[in-house]
Amino acid sequence: MFRVIFHLDMDAFYASVEQRDNPSLRGKALIVGAPPTQRGVVCAASYEARKFGVRSAMPSSVAKRLCPEGVFIPPRMSRYREESAEIMRIIARTGALIEQVSVDEAYLDLSAVCQQADADRSLLRAEPLAMQLKEDILRERGLTASIGIAANKLLAKLASDFNKPDGLTLIAERDKAAFLRPLPIRAIHGVGKVTEQVLNRVGIETIGDLQDYPGDLRALVGSFGPTLKRFGFGEDNRPLDSSDETKSISSENTFLRDTDDRKVLRTCLREQAAEISEKLKRKRIGAQTVQVKLRYSDFTTLTRQLSVEEPITEAADIYRLGCHLLARERLVSRPLRLIGIGVCGLGEAVGKQLTLSLGEKPR
């Protein structure tokens, strides 16, 4: 059976929901997060704000400097979850096998309903279904989505990022290697900042460089080498994961003596954030939700969490969000027996949009 995979990604989801619900915000550089006058962070940004370099997990004060005209509003996570449920109900009507990656992102396997004589004909048969799905979401929810169509998850994800917002891109099997060649090496799933630097040192800056590299990639990136080479040619056999199992990574520490010493707590959180970041990078995934956990002397235990729109992997971002939660909720009001930090909402840590300089989009 030829595989037909969609990757659906809502466009600037948090900000788009706010702009839809409040038309006065449309066209403005909207920043969803804490106000710049407080010690807080950005949860999401509209495309108008992204043009100034504003991104998720950035300190709100930095966002204000980059985008002085930005309009800051607090996030409404319950509203975004409600909207996500409505969108997923629309997606479910396709009859596809679905892997929901986050509140605004999902893979759909439509192989069973799009089979033709060969792989590319099967993909072409799926194109009208993708167009209809985009139209249904726009008509029923007033929001735009970008969809990528390809024979596997890697290519479908890249395709959905290729022409945002409101894009629809199909990568044919016969064209996949050529489509990938001009893209930056960082576009490949699992290539983070450190791996990118290692590859750049031997002249691998684009996926075309990777395709042409004659050496053994295992000498550069270890066991990821063979998989990276396959990804470079658009080969990916990962199945969709339709399970509802909650996935998370966490780290916590119980103190020998209860403490509210800020220096001790900050050091502990930094170490925990670094441990979690290492695990995320090793698994080649990112997280959209950060949670802190506290236990006081009387064994009272509290947890607080915060979600951002773009997946994060860096220890500095995880630490920053954890500190923000502690400060926002004034949780260190007495000595702590335990402190911990964790992440969930795990999915691919690939950039939401590719900035490319190409001619006609490969089809």
C-alpha cells in the first residue's frame, strides 16, 4: 500500500484565535503572553509580530524592544484547548488515522482512501481532500491551516511549513530529493543547534550537501548517522502514533533540609532544566508545556504549568519558564522540601516555517 500522509498545522494558532474573537486585533503585531512591564514570557506571536523576531519563550521585555508597537494580551489556554477540540472533530470526519501532535498540529494517514496505481497518483488523489479540509476549518472555525501532503511524516511536515500561512504543498515521490536539496540542514527532523554546528564544520549546510557527503556520518553524529542520511533523501518509515498516552519528561530533587534559599533553588532548577533538555535532544523532540512541582514542609504539594505555541528544547527556555511560574504564582513563600520541573506536550522540534529562496514550488 502506498502511504498518503497529511501534516496539518494551524497558522499562528493562539494569536489567530484571539484575532478572530476580537476583530480589533486583526492586522496588529499581537503578542500572547505576560505584559512587558512584568517578569514574564511570550507564549505565542502573530505573523505581524514574528516579522520583528518575536518568538515563543522569549522574555516579554525583549519582545517589547524588538516590537515596540506590539499589542500584549494574556493567554487563554482553556479557549485554545476548546478550539483545538473543535478542529480535531473536523479532522476526524475525514476517516483518517490521526496522530495529534499538539493543540494546533496533527498528522493524518489517508492511505486507505487514496490508493491508486502508484505512489504519486495516490498523493494527487489526496489533494482535493486537503483542500476540502482547509475549507471546512475556515468556514466552520474562521481559522486558516497549512497542510503538507507526502508519502511520510518527514516530508509532510516540511511541506506544511513550506508555504505558510494558509498553504497547501504536495511533495511527489519522484521530486522529493530535488525538493530537499536547497533546504537548510536544520530543516531535518532531529537536527538541532549542536548537530547543525557539527555538520556545518565539515561543509554540510544544506540537505543537498548531506546528500552528496561521501563520508560516514556516524563519525559525526553517532548512531543517528544512517537515519540522517535516509532523511536527507526523503525516506522515513516512522508510523503514526494514535495512542492517547500522556508523555512527559521531568526531574525533581528532595532537599536534605527544607530551604527557600533562592540561589540554591535556581541552581537546582538550572540543573533540572539541563537534564530535561538533554533528554529532549537525545529523543529529538520538543515540548510545548513546562510544569513546576513544589512540596512544602507539611507535605503540601503544588504544580503549576505554562504552555507556549512553539516547541522548545533549550535548557535556558525551560529554566526561564520554570522561574516565571515560580514568580508569577509566588510559590516560594516558605521553605521547600522538594522542587521539580517537567515538560509535556512532546512532539517534533522542527521550525514552524522555512524561509526559502526558490523558484516554483516542487510538486
